[in-house]
Amino acid sequence: MKIKTLRDLYLHELKDLYSAEKQLCKALPKMAKAASNEELVAAFEEHHGQTEQHVERIEQILDALGEPKRADKCEGMAGILAESEAITHEDISKQVLDAALIASAQKIEHYEIAGYGTVRTFAEILGEDEAAKLLQMTLDEEIETDEKLTELAEDFINAEAETAESE
């Protein structure tokens, strides 16, 4: 796809997010399985359900634009997910692994927040009001997930990881 206009860039970025979300749908159950803290497992499971909705919203937008639901692989998400999976193969305590999984998940959220903020703005400029609303809904959910992860980390998971290190 040649990118010559803002609309071309919008479609490119939207499809990149589509690929990212589809990759994340496959990764979140693995992250939940790797986590030991029940609240963290629940957060990953909840976000998996949201991520499936994010995929559906992008498909709805692509359908409205008459665009195929195909995208090149999002290499940014692939890299973040590869790093996340690699840490699960380390010789690491379960408490430190939970902290590492939160760090990985927040990298994912920040990547998505940047992407959704960008495509939402492009949609607004291009007069794609319904798409902008759907993208804002997803952006709000990504921000909320990031905040939940921060709370889990700051409230107890990081402290548990620190205690596990000193034992």
C-alpha cells in the first residue's frame, strides 16, 4: 500500500492496530497462564475480552470504509510480545515474573494508547465521526487497563517481587 494521503496513512495505521490486537488476542491467555497473582490473572483475562471487542470495532470501521480485513504483521507488537514471552522462560521467581508481566503489559498498553490516539485524531480530521467514537471507546479502555496495571504493581506486586528477591 502506497501512503500518499492522510487517508492512506489512517488506513495503514488502522490496519497496523488490527494486526496488533489480533496478536494480543493470542498472547493474553499465555500471559494469564504465566501469572501467579490471582488479580493479575483476572486483569489479563478481562483485557482479553476487551481486546476481542477492539478487534470487532476495527472490523466494523474497516467494513464501513469498504476495506478488507487484512493487514501486514505489526512488527512493533510482535517485538513487545516476543520480549514478554522470553521473560517467561527465565529462571525467575513467580513474584518477579508477575512484576515482569506487568512491565510487559504496560509496554503493550502504551503502544496501543499511542496508536489509538493517533488514528482517532486522523478519523476526526477525515470526518469519520462514527469511527472516531469507536476508536475513542477503545482508547479509553486501554488507558483504564494501564491504570489498573499500575495499581496492581504499586499496591502489592512490586513489593512482593522485592521481598522474593531478598529471601
